[in-house]
Amino acid sequence: MNAKLLAAAAIGLFAAGCGKAADAAPPTIAVTNAWCRAAPAVAPAGGCYLTLKASADDRLAAIETKAADRAEIHTMSVDGGVMRMRQLKEGLALKAGAETEFKPGGLHVMVIKPKAPLTEGSSVTLTLKFEKAPAQTLAFPVRAMAAASGHHH
């Protein structure tokens, strides 16, 4: 009798544990349209762009790279006719199901002091770090400056 009770309890605990593990699954982040803009060899920084879509609320907390001194999440706004760039030190909130687009003249990844010129045909490897979702390391292809407009670094 005790063996049956113990077996039933073990099965119940196992089933309860399985349910919690499924509930605790981290969100997934789809990354599309990833690219960096080509820049002159002497440029102190470059811009990279992408689109993110999260399966659940999350936050892009940081971006890491070995291809530059550092990478930062930036936003641009126009204030009194003057374009201003600001680092998002706290990261960027991502809403479940919504696309977040990084594009010239808006949100972008600033690659500061690249170790090699951002030349067309090359790529920049960036690691996107999220609060909940697993980190993703991606190669961002570098496109010609003519592929984008309105935002210069």
C-alpha cells in the first residue's frame, strides 16, 4: 500500500514539475532585416539596424561585440528642428507580438570604434542580450551607404 501511495505521489510531483517547466519557458525573439551601413574607414562609429518581434514581453538589455570597442542601443529624435541621438542605457522594452524596427533616423545599434572598417560585403557580429529570452549572436551584413538614407554617423 505504501509503495502505491509513494508511486502516486512521485507521479503527481513529476507532473506538477513538468507543468511549471513549460510555464517558465523563456520568450523567443525573431530577428529579421539585420544589417549595418557601410562607413568610411576613418568613421569613429557605424549604425546597424534590425527588426525584433518577441513572443512575450521582454527587454533588449544590451548588445555585445568583439568587432568594436562597444555597441549601444540608441534612439534619435527631432527637438526644435535639431536631430538628437540618445543612448538607451536601460535597454529597450519589447512588447509581445509587436515588431520593433531599428532603422536609419530612428532606433539603431551604434557600433563605436569599429576594429575594422564597415565595408560593403563584410559583416559585423553582434550578440543581442535579452532579459528573458536567450542571447542571440548574429552576423549583420554590411550594405552600401546608398542602401539607407537620412542618418549619418
